[in-house]
Amino acid sequence: MRLGGPVFGEFEGPDEWIAALQKLGYRAAYCPLDTKAGQGTIAAYEEAAMEAGIVIAEVGVWNNPIHPEEKQRRAAVTHAAECLALADEIGASCCVNCAGTRNAGHWYGPHPLNFTSETFDMIVESVREIIDHVKPKRTFYTLEAMGFIPPDSPEAYSDFIKAVDRPRFAAHFDPVNIVNSRERYYNSGKLVKEFLAKVGPHVKSVHVKDVLLTSELTFFLKEVPPGKGGFDHRTLLAEMRRLDPGIPLMLEHLETAEQYVEAAEYVRGVEKSL
């Protein structure tokens, strides 16, 4: 298992960054640089990671490439392309963004048009535009499934891969983000298997977290740290081991360094039980 997560605190240069990752026992990392980094700095971090046997899993974008206002859409596409270029230069497994939303007030928020065929086509064209501009040779552009926007199912992700039709478009797998019903909550292991059966060979990075179905009204699913909810991590880890144990499994969305240590211990414990 190639587990990773963020590191807290400041570090001076790649050696301190690697030391922080190794102290946590991580074998994967989020990209520590932004798009303003120079080529020399990027090369130094890539070399340090390679020498330490650490995979740089992701460069995150997190904006709205189908924003309804053209100026903001153009800015989002430009930044996504810059992030994809950084991912390619540093040798990251993927560059990950969300697909976008028709909601002008939020980069991943709900909108009644988000799941229309028109929006599907808009997403496909934005992904092509980003990939075709950069022409990456080493990395892949991917979409993270989110709660209010596509792709929201194994079938939807498979449809996007076929429609985009670019060899450098791949898949990011955040299974908790597509747990959006009681059926999926109580059968999350089945959901994992269905997703990997359809999209597995394209997966470049995975987010590991948890989800809890509460008794609040109305129907309410809450993201929680790994081990604090009802997600079937045992099936996730078993299926990822079967698919490719070298794919990064990345912890996220926790508030403190202590929470990340606890989450990593839980995930490692599940792996040992397989």
C-alpha cells in the first residue's frame, strides 16, 4: 500500500519535505509546489522524491472550468492547464480537478443543469481543451467525483473516458464522494468493485476518507475520518491491492497532524488484516 497525506509545518527545501514524509511513514505525497515554482525547484523536488521512493500523487486544481461567466471560465481553464503542466514537469501521477458546475457562486455546488447532456458536453470540451493545450507526456488529467456534479457513478466516469477520447485523460477515485444514497452507504464495498470493474485500469490516485449516515433530518451523510463511519475500507484496500498496489492512497480533509496519524494507523491496520 502506497499511503500518503499532507505534511504540516514549514520546510526548507526538498530534504526537509522528504524527512517529514518519512517520519509519517508515507510512500506517497501531494505535490508540495505551486505553479509559480521555477524549473530548478521542481527538478529538485522530483529528484528527492525519486531517491526516497516516494510517489508524487497529485497536483490539485479545484476550480470551475465550465463557469457560466466566460471570464471566470477562461481563468479556470488557464489555471487548470498550468497545474497540469506542473504535474507533468514534476512527474506526478495525475493532475486532479472537479468537472465544474453551472452554479456561478461555487466551484462544485449544486445546480439543476449539472446532470444534463449539455453540461456533459461542456465538461468533455473543457477537459479536451486543457489536455490539448498542455500535451502532457508523463502525467494524466483526471476528474474527482463530487457530491453535486458529474461524474457521480462508475457508469458516468466510464462515459466521460470514452467521450473525452484522450490518452492522457484518466480517472481519480474518491469513493466516499459517490456515496450519495442509503443503498450506496450500506453497500459501499459493492460500489468500489463496480467502479474498479469499469474504470480500474484508468485510476491514477485514490482519496481515503469515511462517511457517516446520521439520524438528522432530512437524509444526511457526513464526511468523517477513516474508521469513524460506515465505509468499507477493507474492500477498498483489497481491491486496490488486486488492481495495483503502487497506486497512491491519499488521506485528506483532516484538521490536525494528530488526526492524520490516527487515520494512517487505522488504514494500515485494515491492510494488515487482509
